[in-house]
Amino acid sequence: MSRRALNSARFFATDQGALAFSDASIEERGDTPYVWLARGDVLLALSTSGNSLSVLDALAQARRLGLATIALVGYDGGRVAAEQLADHVIVTPSQHIPRIQEAQATAYHLLRELVEAG
């Protein structure tokens, strides 16, 4: 992944108005997030199971737009890992949800630090 791509990344759940996809469905949130995606962005998707429909949809849309994608998933990686739906898939191989989410939070913060360090 290029330095430019990382520097222009829109990360998950930041306080800077970033794009967010989670296990809550788009219908439940009532938004249409894809209007903010642009070539050169990086989509970071988090899913405990790797099977969240909103995350699968976001990854498919990002791929159609030519975005780089990173997925942090748990258990065995679910569909995201099995179908290679992201450019980079990081699996936390655990059956314990709190451990999966702790690993994802740590990975997210490390990625964020790398982006901010430029």
C-alpha cells in the first residue's frame, strides 16, 4: 500500500468524520455512506464474525470503486477471509468476542498511529 494511500485513508470510527461500517446494518443507521468514498481512500472494515452484511457490502462497493481495503475480523475470518473480500485481512482466531474486539482495537490504533506519523 502506498504512503499516499495511507495518508489519505478514511479510518473507522475516528473523531475526524471518517467512514464507519460495523455490524449494525446500514438500514438500521439510515445512512448512505458510499457518497464519501473516493479513489485513493482506504476502507478499514471491522467485523467480529467476518460475515456482517454491512461490512460485506462496504467491501464490495470499495472494490468496485478501486479503493484499498483492510479487514479486521474474528473467529475464522468468515466470508471476508474465505472469499478474500479485502486486500488485507487480519484474522483474530478466537471464539471469545471480547478478545477479538480487543485485538481489533489494538490493530486499529496501531494503524492510526502509522497514518498520523506519515
